[in-house]
Amino acid sequence: MPIEVSPLRDDLSFGAKINGVSHDVLRDEAVRERIRQVFDDRGVIVFEKVEPTDAMQMALSSVFGSLKQHPVEGADFDESDDGTGALVNTLDPKDCDIVEIDGKLYSNWLPWHFDHCYTDELNRGGVLRSIEIAPNGGLTGFMDGIVLYDQLPRELREEIESCSIFYSMDMQFDHITYGRPDNFQLVQLDWHWIDIFKQSRTYPRAIHPAVWTRKTGEKVLHISPWMAEGIEGRENDDGDALLEAVSQEINRIGNAQAYFHKWEASDMAIWDNWRFLHRVTGCHPPHRRAASRTTIQGDYGLGRFEQGGRSRDLVLERAAQASSKAGESLS
Ligand SMILES: [Fe+2]
């Protein structure tokens, strides 16, 4: 086998490193199958010393599936399609969010979450690379939901296990309800969030199980404290207290036991979005950071909307409304 697979870190039960990937090597179906096996088993893969190009990122993504259209315009925050199918996210402290935690300022900070929690279909994952690396911070954290489930205190685990969680597309950091860090405040708001917030008011809330079971039998704690709005059937003080307690445990366990990746220009990483949570540690202003990510299609089949229906229908409905509005303005 022309690729070399090794543990991401010897003390972790998840994650792998792969070396030796190239365009030529990826033409070999046996290699592609081996990479998929590692992904299913370990959940996060860091590919080292790969050609740092869009073409390579696309070739690597194709191992895992086809690319997904985004369910809602602009909902992946400040990202723009560069024409290749990868979304480029450039954050400049001049106009991006800046938060203060314990008296320190951070730009490009993101709390623990999984992608697309605000809609019914969960993408399989994404291939990520760092295009502009900040000289401090900007690490991407990956936390295994299987470990989170095992490590969650028993009383909380038993109570949250059968719950389902509401999510909305409201991503503003000053609206974070659950898992808010201590001594946290938003210092500067990126205007993109306001547009997304407006869209969130007409987009139905999505619901995902707090815990789900993989085909291989492991239970996964899969809660995104960011964008969570409450527990289905328990939107009351008691339910809110439970979700807050679990979210703070996710912060505590995640921050202590996650893998935090320090980027090199020749790295690419993929994570299993059905199993892992991820976050970004933030950089200290004034440094910029830019990352490029593909979104790989798929669905674990357990998400739904509060009022029924599917996101595919919503996309079609919105397209029809837009085309009808365009027709009205022409007539
Ligand atoms: Fe994300």
C-alpha cells in the first residue's frame, strides 16, 4: 500500500494520520477503500505533506463522496465558493467577530458544534485546509462523540440519552444560550450573522437526537451547544438546565481531551460530521486566518424539522418563490 497510516496521537482512541497521498496514488481503488476504512474507524484523518491546491482538495474529497449544495444561502458564514466547489472562509479582525473570554480578545473563535445542525440533513464531513495561517492560535479542535458519551457523568448521560435537541440557524455569538464560556462577551459582530439571523426567522427549526447509535454499535453524544435552542418536549427551566449542564460538560471534556490541530500549509483534514464535534480556538487580533472547506454529501437519516418536510423541498420552494418574485418584478 503506497500510503502510510498511523495514529494521530498515541494516547487518543480516535484519529489517524496518513502520509503518501498524491493524485496518482488516489487513482488506486484499493487506496481509496483503505482511506474510507480508516475514516469509518478513526473519524478524523490528517493528511500530511499533500499538494496544497484546490485540485488536490477536490481529489481527496471525491474519495468520500460527492459535494453537497448548501441548504441555505450564506449560512456557512462569510464563505464564498471559489469556483472549485470549496468554500473559502477568510476572517479579518477588521470586520469579523471578536469575542472576549477571560479578558483576552479572540478573532475567528468558534464554539463546539457539528455542521448543518440547523437543517435536517447532516453532511458526511468536509475536507479542510488552511490557506492563511495565523502566527498564533487558530487551531481546529476535533472531539469524538463516542468518547464524549463514555465520559459524560452517568446521571447526565441517562437523562439526556433519549432527548432530541432543537437547533436554529441563528449563529450570532451574543445569542449563544448553552455552553457559553465563563466571562464571555461579544466585542465586535460580523454583519454576515445579521443576514443569517434574518433568514433564521423564516427557516424551520431542525431536530436531532442528543445520542445516536452507529451501525457498529457505539453510542455517540452529538449535541452542538452552538445554535441549540432547547430540548424537544422540555422547553422549560428543567430542560434548559439539563441542556446547559451537558453543554458545559462538552466544553470541559472537549477542551481537555480533544485533538487540536496546528495547521501546516501542506495539511488537509477530514472529520466525520455525524460523530465528531469541532471548534476553532481563535487567534489574537490583528492576524487574519483563511481556511477552505469542501462539504461532502450524505445523511445519517435521523434529523427532521419541527413542522415536518425536508430541506430539499424547502430549497425548491425558495427557488420557486425567488423565480416568482423575479417574474413579478418583470411584469
Ligand atoms: Fe464547522
